[in-house]
Amino acid sequence: MSRTPWGSRVLWATGLVTAAAIAAGVWVIDSPNQQRLKRLDGARLSELQALDSAARSYWREHDALPADIQALLEQPGVALSSSDPAGGPDFSYRPLDASHFELCARFDTSSADGPRRAALNEWAHPAGRHCFRRTLARNDDA
């Protein structure tokens, strides 16, 4: 009667579990290029959020939205950029009416892909050019 030793079975099972874990890791983790694109999109969002904050600050100070992005960039004491961190198309700003404006950028990835999607809600975006319609309210006066 021939039996496989118990140690050999454990060794094979451990090898299979290890191989499955490695395969799952490769399948789940983005490629280095995809991770780079997501980091660049994160930098784009940070710049847009800074522009949003500057537009709100301008509005509080002047009781009007700036006419163009240059007026935002020229505010004293504010270091802003309208340039894409990867050299893509510059960000754009456009006032829509007295209490609404738009900030636009081109994104390499969709915010729906990945674990941060719930935290982005109002800054969620698809891949490609996307504009965020922003609303000012009297409670922004604080």
C-alpha cells in the first residue's frame, strides 16, 4: 500500500495557496503606469480644489466672481497654478453666473476606479476632460 506522506501534502497545499495569493495580487494591483496616472489625477484634483478655494475667497472679498483664471492666479498671498502637473492642457475656470462657476481639467483615469471613490463624491470624475460646476452660497461667507 502506497501513501503520500502528510508533509508532502502540506507542502503542495502551501505552494498552491502561495501561487494563488501571488496571482490575486497581480490581478488586483494596478500597474506602475496606472498608479502614476492616478497620482497625477490626485495632483490635478488638489490644484482644482485650491482654485475652488481661491474663487470662494475672491468672492467673499469682492462680492463677485473673478472674470477669468488670471484674476484668480494674481490674488496676493496665494500660490496657485493653472498648469497640468503632467504637461497636459491647462486647467480652465469660467464664471457661469453670480453664484456658479466651472473648473475643468483632463483626467487620465476615472475616480470610480479604486478605493477612494466614496471620499471624492463632489469631485468625482470620468477619464478625459471633465468640468466641475461649483456653487457659492451665503454660508460660504464664514
